[in-house]
Amino acid sequence: MDEYIIIILQAISAICWTIVYLVLIIRGLKDKTYGMPFYALALNFMWELLYSINIEDFYSITLQRMINVIWLTFDILIIYTYFKYGKKDFDQNSNKRDFYVWSTLGFTFAFFIQYAFIIEIGGTLGAAYAAFIQNFIMSILFLDMLQKRGNLEGQSIYIAIFKTIGTLTPTILFTIILESPIVLVLGIGCFVYDFIYIIQLRKQFIDQSLNPFTRKLIKK
């Protein structure tokens, strides 16, 4: 694949996911909640932590590594909204200590899962496979969160749309570069669930007589 096409696809994905993170932070603070489902957040954070450090080649500086550092910073802010507001979505019969214990356990296992990919598969393939697996999980969990909450707190049509585009471009890129059926199937799965999420989220807005893009009341 042409080097310029690779850079363009990487740039589109980086911009789209950066928008997703920013909107997640803004909506989380405005709605007093967190927008990224917890287990997706834990896996995402640990992926970006490990590949920002890049333990296999610590001193190399690449475009993707710089992007990872930026995303890692945004992840920390999303984690802040999770710990600040996440207790209300946790088991109501549990206390705050249980919330922190289960959350810490989730982050701990997320770290070892991501690290295991590096040990067993290596940095390049491990990064790709882990990223698409967690992205597939995230797509399903966004739908699950929307259904369980039954409201629009922490959610935005911009999150849904830019997540879809931000995942589609690396699906094209890595399917061609790695010639990987796994990446292709996971990428298609992400697209299908993301598309359903867009439709369901839009329906939620319309049901509440809100414009999906401005969140303002639709005049009848």
C-alpha cells in the first residue's frame, strides 16, 4: 500500500478517535456521568498505556506512538469521570469500597490481558489484534449501555459517528497490510454494531423530541 495512503488512513482514524474522546469527556462532565463503558475503558486505557511506553522499542518515536500518548491523556480524563460519577451505575446495594475494589480488579486484569498479547504475539500483531478485539467489545458495550440506561446521559451522536469512521479506516488499513481474516471479521463486526448503535441512539433522540446533532427540542 502507498505510504501516503497509510498516513491518510492513520490521520483520519486519529482525528476521529480524538473527537470521540473529547466528546466523551465533555458529555461526561456536563451530564455528570461517564460515557465509555467500563470494561472497554479499562482495556482501552491499558492498551494505550503499554503502546505509549512501547516496551519493545522504548526510544523509538513514531506517529502512532505520539497519537497513543495523546489518547492516553484523554483516557485519564475519561477515567476521572468514571470514578467521580460511576458509583450510581454500580450495584446500588454495594458500598463505595466495593465500587473501587471491582474497578481496580477490572483495570488490573485489563493490564495483564494487554501485556499477554505483547508477550505471546509481539508488539505489532499484538497491538492490532488486541485493538480490534477491544473495539469489538466496546461496540457491543455501547449498545448495552444505551439500553440499560434508557437515556442519553454521556452519549452523543458524534461519539457514535466518529467511532464508526475511526474504526473503519484502520480496518481497511490492517486488513490489507496484515492480510488478516481476524482483523477483517472484527472490523466488520465493529461496523455492524456501530451502525446499529447510531440508529438506536438517533431513535432515542427522536423519541425525546431532540435533534441528534444539536440536542435541542424539535419544533413540531
